[in-house]
Amino acid sequence: MISLVTLALLASVPVLIYVFLTWNFDYWKKRGVRGPKPTPLLGSFPSLFTQKQHFANDLNDIYRKYKNDENYVSVFLMRAPQLMILDPALVHEVFVTAFKHFHDNDVARLVDTKKDPLIANNPFIATGHAWKEQRSLVSPGMTGTRIKVAYSVMQKVCNSFCDYIEKEIKMMHKDGINGKELSLRFTAENVCDSVLGINARSFTNDRIPVAENVKVFAENNTIFLIYSIFAGLFPSAINFYKAKFFPKHCEEFFINLMKQAFKMRQENKTDRQDFLNHLLSMSEKKELNYIELASHTMTFLIDGLDTTATAISHCLLFLARSPDVQEKLHEEIVQNSDENGELSFEKLNELPYLDACFHESIRMFPPGLFSTKICTEPYEFTNKNGDKLKVNVGETIMLPLYAIHNDPQIYPEPEKFDPERFMPENGGVKKYRDMGAFLGFGDGPRMCLGMRFALTQSKAALSAVIRKFIVKVNPKTEPINKLDPKAFLAMQDGGVWLDFEKRV
């Protein structure tokens, strides 16, 4: 027979679990910070588990409920307390004017650079003084001159891209063409060729699986998801144990790819002033090994391949849904093309409507839906009612980028694809960036390092496609813009399915 002591112990287990899950839910309340009441285990973001909507929509719900009364609110990632900034001006402070107080990204606390050497040198991951060192090593390889050299390669890839679309049109796919997979073929080929000098055969059935291996890390990383839940339940545990996020087979694939690229360049003695040329020069001066060189190159592959392909596919989707906008863009492209139908590097970067279309698409579906920063020096925020809050070193700041990008008080009719918002006569991108209201590439000293390269390859692909094809939405695509609740990044729920018609 079960003793009374045993029964008492069994009865106390649920109570102890409840206490464990909720004991610090007054973390911010004791400091006078308001916020939604967190739920045991789920914290402030139930959709992380229920997947009724995307995590970013949970942030958006909180943002809209409190933004008129508060500049910041308390939120909990399961048990981990975070301060969510609601005022775009304060977001601008965190990214720019108060940067030295928030110079590290929170995700860096999850990464063990020894276990994951391929992402150890990524400027997004690096912390403290290390991020400056990594950025200073990589940034000279991304100058305007080097990107201009890469653009000649991009034009060749764009022609192959359009040839591939023509072949796919002839296949007469009932469900259209998968826009994300199509865009991934372009970015994989372009990054491999223009950055590494390797033909990835992305427009054939015998392609090098570059995109597939990046997706394993960037999109389908189960270990990262599990460890993030673990960190949410046991925030202090990440100080003692960190998981390995880069699968071993992917790690070996990219190291071998780097070795192949370096060997080809050295054997052929090619003097192409591109990123690989910069890496080889840097390796001689710094005596870097293959692992270190591969790690620097992974910055390009992670930032310039999957996220850029997603942005291109979404822009094609929005253009397909807006025929008038698409025709206006086509007219701008044709008017600025030469007799061969090509856009020079200078012309590509002087097309205001193309630029506006792309920025409007990443406003609607930003590559980064939110950002989390670590307080590295104490800082004081002021609330709307005049209250002051001192944020301490080590505390996490959450910035709801998707919510700000879709705020109707900043962007009227935010669900509408309206490139006119970003035209120069309306203030352009700078107007919104200075407000802290456009963060498609982040902002401040840690703004996306590959921004210029991403913009160039995206606009090159879009201009080539719109010049030659009319893009339409296939019925398989969901009729409204909706984030896929199962995806970590911004992705259209159900996928982007497009039909293409060759222009005459």
C-alpha cells in the first residue's frame, strides 16, 4: 500500500513543476514593467508550440496591444525574461546610437565556436571585440569594386536562369513553378560562381547540393529548435553546455567545397578581383587554415543564398499579384537596358522603382522577423509615462521587426504591396531607416555585411526575369500573405507557386 508520505510526494510534483515554470514571472513586474501575462511552459509566445500562427504574429499581437501606451513591455521566451521594445525610435537607439550598450546578438550565447567552427567567424555570431576583427577581415572582400566584378558573372547566371525558366514553361506544370526552389537555383549558382568561381550546375539535374546543405542548417535545423527550447526552460544552462548546430556531413561538404575552390584558383592562377581572391590574399597574411577560410565563406553562403532566395521569391509573388506594378517595373527596366537588353552595373543601381519594389517586398516579409540583443553595458530607457528603466548587463532585448514593418500607423495599408512608399520623392528607404521603422538588413555598425551583394544579385535576378517574362500567381498559392507557422524565417504559408509567360 502506498504510504501517506509517498502520496504527499507525488501530489507535490505538479506543484513543484508549476513553481519551477513560473517562479520568475515577476522578473520585470518588480521593476514596474507591464506586459502580457505569461503562461506556464509557453511563456508569452504560445504559437511556438501550438503553431496556430507564426511566432512573429505573437510578437505582432503584443506590439499592437501595447504600443500606444508603452515604449517597452515584459515578455518571456518560455521561462527566459526578455524586454520587448515597441517604440521604433528606441529600436533605432539599440541598433545605432546606443550600439555600444547592445553590441552583441543574443544567439551568440547558444553557439560553441569550437563545436561549430564553420560559423565561428560569422560576424553575426561573433561577440565583443571579435566581431570587429571578423568584420574587418571580411568587409574588404565586399567592396563596390569587387561586387561590380561579380556582376559580370551574375549577368551570365541570369541568362542561364531565364533559359531554365523557358524550359520549365514548356513542361506545363499544373501547379506552376516553385518560386523558392527556383530562386534557390539562381542564388546557389550565382554565389558559387561569383564568389567561389565554381560551376554548381544549379540549372541541371546534376547540381552540386549547395542549397540543400545550407537549408539543413538554416531552415531544417531540428537540433537548434530543441536546444532553443532547452535554453528557454533552463536559461542558465547555456553557460555550461552548448549543442553543435552544424551537422557533420554538411560541415564536411562545405570544407571540401572550399578546398576545391582554392585548389582551382591556385592551379589556374586566375586573377579575378572577387571575394575568393580576397580570401586567398588574407590567408597568406593571416596564415588561415581551410577551416577558418571556409568559416568566412559560410557568411556568404548562409546570408547570400537561402535568405536572398526567399526574398527574391516573395518579390516575384508580390509583383505577380500586382500586374500594374509589374508592368511599370518592366517599363523602367526596358527603358534603361542597352541594345542587347542588358543592364549595366551602374544602371542597375540607378533604377528607383526596382529598388522600391525589392525594399517593399522585404518590408512585408523581412528576412529577419525579429532580433534579440544582449545588454553589454548598463542602459536606461524612458517609458511613455516618463518612468525610467535601467537595463542590466546580460539582459536580453527583443526587437519585433515584422511587427514594426506592418504597423499601419507607419505604413498605411501594410498588407498592400506599394513600392511608392520607398520612392526617392517620398523619402526612400532612408526615411524609414532613420525612424527605426525599416530593418530589412538590420541597422547600425552590425548591419548585414552582405547587404550590397544581396541587393545586387536580387535586383539582377528580378530585372532579368521581369524583362523576359510576365509572372502570374498559380492557383496553388494561398490567396493572402501569411507566414508559414512552421518556418523559422519569413516564408509564405503553403509556398510560392508561380506561372511564367514569355514576353513577345
